[in-house]
Amino acid sequence: MPEDTSKREVWIYHINTSGCNGCDIELLASILEKYDSRPFDIKVANYPEEAEVVMITGHINWNNMNAVKEEMNKTPKHRKIMALGNCGISGGVFKGSYNEAGPIDKLEEVDMYIPGCPVKPEAILNALSELVDPENSFKLREPKLSENYRGEHNHYQEKCIYCGECARSCPSNAIKVDREKKEWAVDLGKCLFCGRCEEVCPTDAISFSNNFDMYKKEREALWSKGKNNESK
Ligand code: SF4
Ligand code: SF4
Ligand code: SF4
């Protein structure tokens, strides 16, 4: 078979700023041949000067902040930045630690936020497609997810009594509940997808959807009112 030369090459440069490696493994999975049906070829750049897209995983701390800045200063001006995983987006599991210097967008303007702990390869690829391909011609179909996969939350308004127990129990302070206004929202950029909120809800008003495709160009857009506002 002759080599398909029509594929556009996308050069990514990966910076790991001290995450747990969970997101790095998912990034590696996203560039494996399993996804070779995509219309672009992902090439991993050895040097920041070659970067078309910089993918940052992990947590910015006082020890690595200057190194990250130095690397970023070497990248071309037109490169895009993707923040992969909640360590970089909000601090994630490191939020509030003594050496927290992030999030990433305190250092550099981010073009795409992909929440998760870890991120999903399919979300990385779909977000990359939206970023580099104006026609967004590459959209992966739903991946095969495990039975207990936790994607974006469902929140069932009709069941919610706005007691606030989910917010009080959340280890990452990701949920906001306004009892007066009857409003509920979760910051997907902070969520650890631990499932605690679902467990503690006395009325079964929270569950987890299969929506893996969580990515946004604006940080504020990661606030979600829940995927499903109808009754179960
Ligand atoms: S977001 Fe979660 S999985 Fe990703 S590097 Fe941080 S702790 Fe690890
Ligand atoms: S714990 Fe359940 S009922 Fe209470 S505010 Fe949260 S979602 Fe609503
Ligand atoms: S799954 Fe629920 S409790 Fe756990 S971090 Fe996310 S919002 Fe908080």
C-alpha cells in the first residue's frame, strides 16, 4: 500500500509540569495507531521551536514555573496551547498545596482546556481537531467506555432539594449550590471525578453521564449545570 501523503501533519510539543503521569499516558494513547483514521498525523516535536501545538500536563509549581516559561519562550508565536487535565487547569489534586504557582493560564494564554483526571484520548483528539482544522472534519465516534465511567455530571433539577450536601462533600470544592435561586453547577475544571457527590446526594439528583467530550476554549465555559436537567 502506498503511503497516504494527504494527511496533514500536526507537530505537538509536550511539557509535563509534575502531574501524576495519568494524563501523559492518555496523551500517548491518543497518538497511537489505534486512531490512525484521523485526517492528520500527530508528530511529537523534540524541540519547542518546532511546536504547532503545545500540550501541557501537570501542575505548575514554584519549582517548575521558570522552566516552563523558558520553554514557552522558545515556541513559535503562532503556536496554540492546550491544557490537558485538571492539575494544570485549576491545580486539581494539588490545589491549595504549599508550592502551587498555577494554574497554567496564569503563565500563558490557553487556547483549549480539556478537563479530566485524567483526560480521555478521544477528548484530546477532538479538541485538537477543533483547534487545528477549521472545518473540524475529524470527530471520533463514542469510544467504548467502562461500565462505571464518570463523564460530565447529570443533574436532575426536579429531584434536587438544593441541600448543598454535594458541595460540602466535594474534595475539590467544584460544586456551587444556591438554595435561594435553586441553582446548581459544577466546575469541570476542578472536578476529580471521584463520585462522592453522587454518593452523598439524598435524592439521587446526581449521576454521571458518558459524555467524554469535555473541552472548551474558555476557562469559564467549564462550568456545567449538568448534562441532563430532566427527571430520571
Ligand atoms: S489531572 Fe489527574 S491524572 Fe492528570 S496529571 Fe493531574 S492528577 Fe494525574
Ligand atoms: S446533594 Fe443532591 S439534592 Fe442536595 S444540592 Fe446536591 S444535587 Fe441537590
Ligand atoms: S465527582 Fe463530585 S464530589 Fe468528586 S470532585 Fe467532582 S464534583 Fe466533587
